[in-house]
Amino acid sequence: MNTGLLVLFQFLFFALAAPLLAGWVKRVKARLQNRRGTPLLQGYRELWKLMGKQALVPDTASPVYRIAPYVVFASTLLAAATLPVLGPRLPLASMADIIVLVGLLALGRFFLALAGMDVGTAFGGLGSSREMLISSLAEPAILMAVFTLTLTAHSTNLASVTDFLLHSAPALRPSFLFALMALLLVGIAETGRIPVDNPATHLELTMVHEAMILEYSGRHLALMEWAAQIKLLLYAVLLVNLFFPWGMDAQGTPTGTLVALTAVTFKLAVVGTALGVTESVLAKMRLFKVPLYLDMAFLLALLGLLSHVILEVGSR
């Protein structure tokens, strides 16, 4: 696959597969709750319907409110495109760095929080303050977790890390186990899933992400919802391709590409099933316990980093 097609595939994969993964999670939860549930393609229908509706803007809104959906969507999609999906041969390898990834996500979060406060409603300010609280604790944890992998590969470039893991001998590393658990906890918090947040609720005492986009409608709401789905897919791909890179195509052959696409689809289906099961058996925690939850994620990431230093660097 040439570079141009690979760039197009990266963007199309995250843009088109994100609603399908969100629909799969809803489907799994519905089956576990003995409900029929919505069709897998319902997410596409909802986005299409919202795109065709008029976007209503409050009188008190500033230009920040109008441009925020486009910035949030573009930054999230660009951050997702820096992740290796089929293999380490990334067209955006020069910017496929964990710092760039976290920075693009922070840019989208910044405009999302600004949009929540811009209208001046109580719910918007409430959601923005909660979002900043969660992100301020989640970002150090995700950086610490991925730095454990980058120390092993001696690079912060995600393509280089994936290439190193593909060509290294299989080994059980305690540092990777700690980093995986930390990234799981952070991913749940960053994507607004149970037990940190409930994307299906509109109760003012519990909602975080929904409170910030409560005033949006039409295509603006569609872009916000679409960006949230892409972010969920982003963290799922980050988990399965960094910690379980089996099946990825290191050579760029047509057969290898097909095998890699099948492998990543299967791994994402497993992640979606696991997420649906956990959300069905767990209850949403109270907000004041979220910092303790994210402190645990940072502690696990720190333990992973220390175990790498002690077991791998110390043994040389």
C-alpha cells in the first residue's frame, strides 16, 4: 500500500469505524441486560440525522462556541491518525510521537471545556470543571504508562515502539503489565465510560462530558459525538497495538495488510466486548472518588517505570 492510500486509510478507518465500535459496546450491554438493543449501524444513522439538522446557537455564545466542534473533531481525528493501525509503516511517522498525541488530545479538551463555559449555563461550567479535574490527573498517568514502553524501545515515536515490539522476542515483562493496567484505567476515564462517567445519562449530579455539549444541536452536536466515538477507538487501538501487536504487518505486503486488518478488527471486538461486560457489572462511582481512581492509575504507571529500571536496566 503506497503512502497516499495509507494516509487515506488511517483517517477513514478512525472516522468510519468509531461509530461501529460504540454501537458494538451498546449491543453487548443490551444483550447482557436481556434487551434487543439498537442495530450496530444506529450510530451512523444518528450522525447522519444530526448532520441534516440546523445548528442552533445561543445568543450569549461567542465565536469560540461555534468553532469548538470543528477543533475538537479535527484534533481528535489527527491524534488518532498518528497511531499505528496495520503496522509500523506510518505515513505520519515524523509526528507519531506520544507527546504529540497527548498534546492534540489536550487541544481538543481545551476547546471542549471553553465551549462548555462559553454559554454561561450552570451545567456547562460544572462539566468543564469536572473535565479539567479528570484530565489533570489522567495526563500524567498516560504519559508515565507509555514512557515505560518507550524506555524499552529507546524512542518516544509510536511507530518505532511498535516496530521494536514486533521484532523483539516474546517476553513477560512486569513493567508492561503495570503500564497496561494504568492505561486501561486512564482510557476509561478519558473516554467518559463507567465507572468514571456514564455517556448515556443526563443527570446533572453525575454527567461530565454530556454537560459540556448540552447546548449543542445539529451538525455541531454530531461533530462532538463523533469526536467522542473516535476517542474511544483511539484508546482501544492504543491498547491493542502497543501491548498486543500480534498480527500487524511489518513488511507492507497485500497479504500482510489483509491479515493485519483482520487481526485489529478481532482485537477491537474483544475490547468492545470486555468494555460492555465491565459497564454492565460495575456501577458509576461518586465524583469525589475519581481522583483516587486516577491516583491508582498513576501509581500503577510509576510501578511499571520503576520495575523497568530495576529489572531491565539494573540487570545490565
